[in-house]
Amino acid sequence: MTDDQRHDDGMAVRREVLGDEHVDRAVAATNENDDAFQEWITASVWGDIWGRPGLERRQRSLVTIALLAAGGHEELELHLRAARNTGATQEEIVEVLLHVAVYAGVPAANHAFKMMKTIYEEET
């Protein structure tokens, strides 16, 4: 597979999961300082990893939410919002965050629950 094809495949997955609006903003904000990084993310993360056949998008989404919550990473909000696009349910996310509480700590899960509640309250 060529680098161009890896990028194109990755961009398709990235748009499917994160949505066109988010991806368009990210692409528009790219400049010479981070263009190589953005190319790498698109081809490697979205194409090579998210594009693998071993897990469904919903499963990858739940794993990603757990890891981001456990690590206290700012991308958690993005992936909580993207869960709508992957088929991950609010009930599944609650279960994942309970698991985070046990294995990564209550403060990490508490922060993630607060973020999730805010996101779901915005939608109602």
C-alpha cells in the first residue's frame, strides 16, 4: 500500500469516527509546524490502527475512551463526542468508566464522568 493510499484510507476512517466538521477544522489549522505530525496521525493512527479489521469501530472507541480517561488526556472529550459515530452507547461508556475507576483510579474516572455528563446534558 502506498503512503498516499494509507493517508486516504486513514482520512476516511478519521472522518467516519470524528466527523467532517472536526476533521475540516483540524486540517485547516495545520501548518508547517505540525503538517508531518498530522500526516503521520492520519496514516498511522487512523489508517493503520483504527482501520484494522480485528475490532469494530465501537470497540475501538470504548478502548480509546478508557485509555484517554485513565491517562487524563484532553482528547477524551473528542472521543466521548465521537462515540455517537461509532455506535458506542452511553451505557457502555458508563461501564468502561467504572472499569477505569477500578484499574486507573477514582480521580481519573470522576473527571471522565463529569465530562461525559456535560456532553450528554448538552445533547438533551
